[in-house]
Amino acid sequence: MARKKTVILGSATVIVLLGLVAAWLLLRKDREPFAGNLLVITLDTTRADSLGIYGGIGNHTPNLDRLAREGVMFRNCLTPVPITLPAHCSLFTGRSPLAHQVRNNGRYALGSEEVTLAERLKPNGFLSYAVVASYVLLGRFGLKQGFDEYDDSLDTYKIMNSYNTEIPAGAVSARFRSWLSKHKNDRFFAWVHFYDPHEPYAPPGQYRKALDKDDLKSLYLGEVEFMDHEIGEILKELETLGLLSRTLIVAAGDHGEAFAEHVEKGHTIFCYEENIKVPLIFFHQTLLPRNIVIEDRISLIDVLPTILELYGLERGEEIEGRSLVPLFQKGKNTRPGRPLYIESLYGFEDMGWAPLTGIVDGDFKYVSLPRPELYDLSQDKAEKNNLNEVRPDVASRLKKLLTSYISIHTEVKPETKRELTAEDISQLRSLGYIASSSGRPISDMDPKDGIALNAKLDDFFESLAAKPAGDIDRLVDLFLQENKMEKSPSVYARLWRLYRKRNNLDKVIQTLQEAAAAFPGETGWLMQLAGAYSINKKYDQVISTGREILEREPGNSVAHILIGDAYTALGDSGAAQASLEKALETEPENISLLIKYSELLISRQKLAEALRIYDRLIKNEDVLRDHEFLFKLALFYSRNGNDGRAAELLSRCCDLKPSGKYYFYRAVILTRLEDIAAARENMRIALERYGDELTPEQRAQAEKLF
């Protein structure tokens, strides 16, 4: 018989054990359901090893690291698909792409019959809010269902017309914190989506980890650090409001990002670990155990059933994911108990290559392609040694398992597929998500071969960009002949962008005209062409091309805006107003569009109508952060007899970005309001701190008053 050991426990050890016992009691089957708030933070394009705590050497992510150290961290979480929209659909339905049938960005929308996390929480007393930062998650694509408020207004105000496809982390964080301050007493479910790590990589200066603009990995990591900083701002706000202890936080990546580990740069094509291994962290100060690292391979589809169990809510039979609550006490050195499905149909739908599906079972990953791949992840984490020929027994078993899984879980829902509009195509291409137009497979080419050809095409165009101007069209045709390639949409896209970089607008237009004629079914070429005509001041062509777009898509707001701009340039303000009003029918909350419309009304002396729009705009948080627009707005109010409102707006301008101009004009308006002391103080600041910014006339007027 083994002899019993006598163990003397120190006070610190006792406290730790008591904490573990308390956590175990909280996670028992008969525990009380959690009654607090829920905050889900999704980290777009964030590979697991980009975070410090996941092994990101030298990367500074203290806030996410803190959540992991004080919560439950899953080291081997896989996304079922390395594409933003379908990955989020899986996260919020607990179902694989085979089931919810959203397989790609833009081309699909989540069906109304799918039940999202927001819809499951709504009957249980949650006020729900979402703020998303990317075009591909707009409400039109289905994830809006169930939310009380879904903030997908991507165009934070720009003075120049701009059709933004994302908003930065600072704006996302600010929007959520603004909403939170108004609803701090409500039981809420909030989803905050950060998009910054997605290409293009352009972190703010202090997060720019590399001076070399070609060091993409360092720039990417800087974006991750910036995102982490803004997550820290959210955590501070929760603490300040006393809500951190009452809020369960779930932070999850949607997919990773490749840096040529397997040729691909970016994501969407392959399902290697750099594309599908993502961070997943659960945090609460008392509900969950602390500093638990779980090694099991799990999936994003497991997040929803885990949340439901923590809140004591029933899970539907249609949910494929499994609750992770039983793992919270297991910690390290546990192994998975079921196969995990992975896929990417991007190469199939957008490039005409063979579709990619796969399965991870234990330590083995099998990928079904014309040239199948098999990896032992326990021995080959970099996935460099394809064992398909070496271990035919394992490959055969996993192939059968994958076939069976697809057969069992596939649900046919044709209504999830949607036709891409010209706006969709333009926006998705700007994000790097669309390379071709047809959406139909043209071959069974293995993506490994396809991406090699694509890389060769990239290298060729990079070499063209470095050469002096020459007969580019001839060189392109010669390259295509030598490589037995067609002049595909992706070739045209590269070609017109090359001409744009060289500021050769005539060749941009010629190339786009050729592409529109070669691929008449894709309205996106006409969209690009109308934009090129506008830049080249060919306003009649803008109008005729815009009308051609509208014959196909009457609700295309961008076409209406382009036509409106063209009419404005031609001096036909009545026609311009009619076009912008058509655009507003589709996008009534578009801030840039409302500002453009109100300025047009002012030019037409319709001041009362413009004033109604401005009164509405100044209630918007994004507008209230734009000092340049607030300055213009202050001058408008002042000219129309409301000096009090003008002074308020100029005060805000001074707070947002102190400058001589803002202090000077505030002093002038305060003088009109007969607040002489405040006027003198503002003029003193304008002179002493920002005197070099004032014009000679302004300095003379300031010195006279001061």
C-alpha cells in the first residue's frame, strides 16, 4: 500500500485551492445561470501567434494577454473557414458553413431561418448592440437579425467624397463606449468587430513596427497592437462604469493571415494553420477559472453553445458545436474528441480552381484537393511534410470521414446565394476579396498550382511597375502568350491599377472599357469606369455610364452619387439634387451623403432644409469628432443667425484640435454674443499659442481686440 503523504499548505496555496473550488462550484451542472452582460469581441484577420501570449515574440498585446491570463485561453481554436462573413456566421449560429450555407463574402447572406446568438438572447432580457468595421459584415448579409441596434455605418465623415470599406479601431471603440455610456444600466449583449489587421496594413505611427513599407509582417503586427490598445480602452471604460465584474467577455479571431508560408499572402485560399488557427479567450472575474490554458483542438462553432450553457439557456438541436464548459477545469494536456471540418470555396468561386475541403481529427489534418494533403500536426506544425503518399491508411480513413461528414451536415439552401451588385464587386475588390467576375468554376486546377500562377502574375506586374513607361499592353500580351494564360478579369484589374499608379488616366479608361466589353455581365467594370470618367472630368460619360448601371441596378446608390457629382460639376444643381435624393432613398443614414446633400441645398439657397439636416447630423458621434466639418457647420449657423450654436461647435473644435483659426473665430462670435471676457481669452490663446497660423488681417484684428 502506498504511504500517504503529509502536505503542509501555505496560506497562498490555500487561497489558490479555494479559488479553484469556487470556480468548480460555479461551473457545476446545477450552478445558477450567469445573469450578467455579454461582450463578444471579434478580431478580424488575427492569427493566434500574433498575440504575445500565444507566442507572438516581441509583439505587445497586453490587454488581450491580460484577458487570457486572468481567464480561459484556448490554444488550438480553428475557424471552419478563413473568410470573414462565413466565419462570423459559424461563430454566431454554432453551425458549420455546410449547414448555414454561407460559403463566401458578398455572394451569400445568412438565411432568416438561421437562429443567431442575438436572437437566442433577445427573449431573455438582453438589449443587443453591434458595431462592425467592414463592408463584408453589413446588415444586408444577414448577421443583423436579432440585434436592437446594428451599427454598420462605415463612412465616418470625410470632407472629400469617399466610399470607405472599413473604420479604424479607434472609431469602433469610441462607438461602442458611447453606446455603453447610455446603456450602462441595461443588461446587454454587445458585439464589437475590429478589422484593422486586415490588409492594407497601415497602423498609426506609434504602432508602426517597421520603417520598411515592404515589411508586411511587421506592419500587420502593428495593426494587431493598435487593435489591442483600443480593446484596452474598452476594458478601462467597463471598469470605470463598474461593469467589468458584471460582464462576460469572449474574444475570438475569425481567421488568420498568411505571409507566404505556403505561397499565399493574405487569406481565403488555403486552410493551413496560419489561416485557420485563431485566438479564443473567455474572461470573467468570478464566473470562470483563472489562468487556464486548454490545448484541445476546438472550433469557433463551439463558442455559441458554450455561451448558452453559461447563461443556462437551451441549445437547439440544429447546433453542431459543443459546449466548452466541461473543458474549463481540464486545463493543459487534453486531447480533442471529435473531427473538425474546414473549407474554403474562395478559389472555386472566384478563381475557377478546385474547391478545398478538409478535416482535422486528432493530430492529423487531411485536405481534399486534386493533389490531397495529409499532415501530422504534432510533428509538423509548419505543415511542410505531406504524408498523403507515406500514410495512405490515415489518408484513406480521413477521406472517408470527410465524405461522411459532408454528407451528414450539408443543408441545401439556395436562398442563401445572392447575386453580387456592382457596389458589392467594387467594395469586395477594394478589399482584395474578388479577383475574377464569373463566379463559375473554369477548371479543376489545384489551388497550389493556381496560386503559383497568380504569384507569377503578381511578380510580372511588380516588374512592370518598376520599369519606365513603355508598351505595357504589348508586354502583357507577350507574358500571357508565353504562360498560356488568358486575359482574365484579374489581369485587367492589375493593368488598370498600374496605369492609375502612373497617373495615365486615358489608359485607365481604355483598359476599363476593354474589360467592360470583354465581361459584359459584370457591372463592376462600369462602376470603376464611371469613377475614372469622374476623375478625368468627363462628366457626360459619367452620367451615361451611371445610367447604364442603374438600368441593371436601380437602387445602386454609388451610381446615383456619381451622377449627382457630375451634374453638380456641369452646373445643373436641380438634376444633382434629384440624383442625391435617389441615393438617400437607399442609404438614408450615410453621413458623407447627407453632408454632400446639405451642402448642395445651401448652394441652392434652400437653407431651412439644409438646417434640418445639420441639426440631425450634429447628434451623430462621428460628426462630433470631425473638427473640420464642425468648423464649417459653425460658420453656417453663424451666418444664419445662431451664434450660440456656432460658439458651442467652435468650442468643440478647439477641444478636438486646438488651432489659431478655431480660437480666432470663436473669439469673434463670442464678441457678437457680448461675452467680452471669454472673447479676449480666446483671442489671447490664438495670438500667443497659434499666432503663426493666423493671416496678417486676423493678427491685426486679434491685436486690436486683445
